Amino acid sequence: MTFNEIEVKIFDFDEKENKISITKGFDAIQINLPINNPIILLGEISKNDIKKYLGKCEYRFRKGVGYKGEFYRLKLKEIKDNKVIFYKFKKENKRLKVDKNNLLILDSKELKYIYPLVLSPEITDQGLQWSKNYIIFPYKYGKKQPVLEEEFKKEAPNLFNYLSSHKSEIMEQSKYNKRIQNVKEFYGVIRVGYYSYSKHFIAIRDNTKFTSCIVSWIETEWEEKKNPIFDNHVSYVSLDTKREAEYLLKKLREPKLKKLVSVLFDNRSIGSRLPFKIPKYKVKK
């Protein structure tokens, strides 16, 4: 049978055949998803709830951008005499940390290519708790491809020279990544499209726990409101209005739907392809 286009198999466990130590005849459901085929014991969640919530999500969530954080991530130190000074980051034991001995000095005009970066732990039930990280994002608003090299050199020479000094390390992120998105400039990042830009987003964590919140444009420390850029441990969807964002957030926060997430996904990796019956928002006339 199918629940709104998702195949579901309902069966009784046979202890001998399935080689698992639970009571014979215990009802269970196997759900065939694009990512896995989880088996749910009906003692964990009711059949009616599965039927109610399982189905096609009409919103397509995307993963955040892929980038080398030790070169692209920044933290503001100070703005002084038309110069903007950022701390760079360094990798220690596979974690990124602010490197207070390593500075990047930019002209204020180069801030057009610095965007607020949203990280997974900042997405909370209370809303976005932004920790003031930034990302070098050499794209013009609404564009899928990065700004051309000659224009980047002219508009942001310090940024261009900095990334150029790490060209070989940046390009190690994979020729495959460049090929699938057809990015010619070495400083382009992956997973950028029309969906990367909007006034409002719903963002969810992809690990630890299923938490979602609304993210709108963020005011930077130089008092400019800018489109957020999401880290690759965040799944997000861009939305047309705040009202639509509130509608989708309410759906994602329903307790029984969140319970389904806990039985469908490993909390170390919550997929962006959500198998829940969430129709598109309809504007009330």
C-alpha cells in the first residue's frame, strides 16, 4: 500500500525468520524511502499517526553551501578608518576555531562579498541564535555563478588576493564538485541556486535533534541587513512570505511529526528529504 506516494509494508514480525528478539506477532511497518527503509514498531507510534503524517512534502529542502571553512569563514574584530578587520579561522582536531593571530584586512567596499553565516547549533526552538560568523561569498544577489574573476579583482582586491593565496587548497575540495555545478572560478562554492536567496527561510538542523526555526535577513555588525548563507549542516527552504514561513514552521513542530522523525532517522544524520504530508501554503482569499 502507499501513504500519499510513499510505499508502506505492514506485517507481523516472526522472531525466527527475522532473527530478532521481540515477541512474535508484534505489528510493525516498513517504510520505503529514497534514503533508507526503516522499520517502525507500532508500540512506538500508532498506525493512524503514521497514516496521518507520512506522505509527500511539497517543500523541497536544500543542504547549505559546501566550502572550506578555514579559508571562507570569518569573525569580525573591528572596523577602523574605513578598514574592516576580521579574524580568520584555523582547523584544530577537525574543528574550526577563531585564529586570533591571523587577520584579514579589507576595504569597506569589499563587504559586499561578506555574508552572515548560519550554523546548525544556532537553530533553536526559541529562534535563530546567531553567533556572528561570516562567510566569504563572492556572488551577486540572486546569481547561481560566482562573480567573474576580473570583476572580483576590481571590486574586492584584498579578498581576491587572499583567496588566491590559498588557491591550491581551495581547489582540493574536489574537481567533481566543480563539474556538477559547472563553476569555473576557483573560489566558487557548491550548492548555490535561486533557492539560496529569499527574504524568509525555514532552517532545520541535520543532526543531534530535529529543530527548526524561521530565518530572515540578518543585520551585520556594520549595520547592513543581508541574506543569510547556510552552512552544509543545515537544511533549508526559501519562502515567499513570513506568513508562509509561520505555516511551515507550525507543521514541522507538531509533536507527533517530530516523534516520527526520531524513529525514521538516525539523530546523527537527519535527511533533507522529509517524507511528511505537508502541502504548499495557500493564500486565504
